Amino acid sequence: MPILPIDAGRYGSREVKSIFEEEQVLRYALEFEACVAEAQAMLGIIPKDAGVEIARKARSGMVRLERVKELEAVREHDVAAMVEALVEVCDEVAKPWVHYGLTSYDVVDSRIAMQLRDALALIERKMKRLTLLLAERALEYKDIPAVGRTHGQHASIISFGLKFAVWASDMLMHIKGIEEVKSRALVCKTLGVVGTGSLMGDKAVDVQSIVAERLNLKPVDAATQVVSRERLAEFIARLTLIACTLEKIAVEVRNLQRTEIGEVMEPFKEGQMGSSAVPVKRNPIKSERISSIAKMLRSMLIVALENIALWHERDLSNSANERFIIPMSIILLDEMLESMISVISGLIVKVDRIKSNLNSSKGQIFAEFVLDALIRKGMDRIRAYSIVQSIAFSAEMSGVEFRDALKDDARVTALLSEGEIDSLFDAGKHLASSSRIIEGVASNVYAVCKDMTTS
């Protein structure tokens, strides 16, 4: 019976979750055993006919999950049970050579790397799709002036498309970061009990190189009985950073969907209900889900960091929790990406509301440009700042339009004509380098994600 919402199908895509299902975990482990046997036979460490037999039986499907579980119930060791089940189906010539020179964590760490390899292929594809969507939105709204907010206050004019461009740039950084972490996290190990390759002698490193190449992994440079947990911690840290960026986007969507701002809305399908009690509610539930899951994912990084310091050549204090944090961190990030793709692809942008919000401060959002105009006329910066500030604060308290208050102040009109003041209140003139920035980001995105489509 499903316990966790991941198991019940609520979160995570089928394709990613299948990588961590018990049957697939067994297949990864058996493929590793097959590759090791083939490499050992190639190098003369075990008889060639034994290598052929082990590889054939490991890939035959004859090692059944049910049998492995039966053996594990007695042995209380999952890898030992898998090895015994493989021995059972092999011919006599191969039985002595199954798992030769290996230890259980050669299997476990290499199998984990295989899972990460396949999961990252799916995660990267979704990251690229999202990044393309963000770049396309950035270009779509690059010429739309909007309120730029700092500290929750109106600050100055921003291109609405620039929001998406910043997010696209952040995601592009993460795509490159995933590529970097692959070389350190996607490693296999065949060096035995304490990392010396003992029973395989000088050829142990050669076995590892052959196996790594066949599994599309890298051979670990050095290890104890386990691959250093810094590698997994870095991997989960990278996933966590991606999750934080997705949450950053989600928080902005949630804020922009607030009734008081109302510049965007998440897609809302026919028949959907936002509230069981209030029929008019259109809650940003996908963005809220992303924020919620991000908290969970960040907590897993703490566990991964705690796993780095093990006793001597290893202990078992990392094992149980990694059975949770590795699949869960990947599955949860997959859910976040799927949700964000849905949000951005279907996002309703209310351009009329964006424009009306520009005027909600009665023109005070243009204060930066008034200050600049006075400075350009030769006024001392501090004096100009003080004058603009006093006029703005007074206008706000009296409910007067900022533009009118400026025209009524002799200190301003001594330097600026009414026409010059009016010209400062054209939002479209204040997008500065926005188009150039956005187009530059889009160009970078297309160069990296050119093999993808947003459809």
C-alpha cells in the first residue's frame, strides 16, 4: 500500500520514478556485475567462459526480484542476496567468479551513478525546455514597461520581459552546472573492500576503466570502500540550487498574482476549483507547490553533508538515509520542473494591468528620472535628491499627482520646463538596455538549448 505521495503518484513523472523502482535497481546492479565479469575475463583475471556466462545470466532476466528478496530476508544484506541469486542461475564454471574481487559498495555506488546518469538525462531535458520557455517569454514582453519593485516598494521602470530573462539566465547557469557536476558524481568503483583493488592486483584499475567506459561513467580516482560522499553532497547541492531558483520564480508568480497587483495568473483549466468554499478563487497552487517542495529538498542537502564524515574506510551510517535522499531529491526536483513548465507555458500575462500599475503611485515611480534631469541641469546631487524627495512625500500625503507637484515647485521649474517634465513621464523611454540584455540572454539560451523544442 502506498504511504508517501511519491508512491501514490501525486508527485514526480513516471519516467523518472521508474529509475528508482526495485526491479530497475536490480537491473542496474546486474548490469554492473556483467560489465565487471566481462572486463575481468578480457584481462585474464577470471576464465573467459566464466565471464561470458556471468554476463549472459546477469542480463537474462533469470535473476528474479522475488528470489533476491527471499534471500535477503535470511541474509539481511541486499547486495549479498543479489550476488547469491546470480550465482544460483550460473553454470558451475562461473559460480566461483561471480562478484570476484568486489565489495557490496562497488555495486551500490556504481549503481547509484547509473541512476544519476539516467535521471540527469531526463532532468536536463526538462531544464532546457523550461529555459527556452523563459527566453521566449522574455522576448515576448521585452518592450512592455512595468513596475520594478525593491523591498516591496515601487522603485523604477523595468521591462516585464527582463524578469523572464533573469530567470532564463539563472537556469542556463544551472544547466552548465549540471554538466560540471557529472564528471565528479557519475563515477564507478571496482576497487574492492578498502579501495586497493586487492584481489585483482595491478589490473584492478584497468578493470575499473573498462567498466566505466561501458557504463558511460568515469572511473573514480581513489576511494575507500565507498566513493567519497562529497561527490553525492555536491550533486544534491546542485539539485538544491536549481530548486531554489524554481522557488524564486514561483514566489514572484505568486506575488504578481496577488489581487492587489494582478499582473499574471497561473493557468486555470475548465472545471478546476480554487477553493472548496469561495467560488471566485484562482489560487497559484502550482507555484505554491514548488515553494513547498523546495523546503523539503533543501533539508536533504543537510543529510548529504552529514554523510561525508564516515569512520575509517567506511561505516553504514550513510546507507539508510541515502535510500531516501537520492531518489526523493531527484523525483521532487522533477516534480518542480514539471510544475514550473506548466506555469510558464500557460501563464496569463495581463498587460493592461501592468500598465495601470505603473500609474498607481501617481507618477512617483519616475522619481529616479526627475533626479537625473535636475543633476544634468547642474544641480548638486544631494540638493536635487532632497528636493525630489520632499516633493514626492508631500504629494503622496496630499494625493496629488507627482508630475503636477513638480510643476508647482519653483525649485524644479527654474531648471525644467513643463515639456521637459512631461517627457520624463513616458515609461517606454526608460527601458534603457533591456532589449539588448534580453536578446543577449535569448541568444545564449538558444546556443545551449538549440536541440530542444518548447512544444
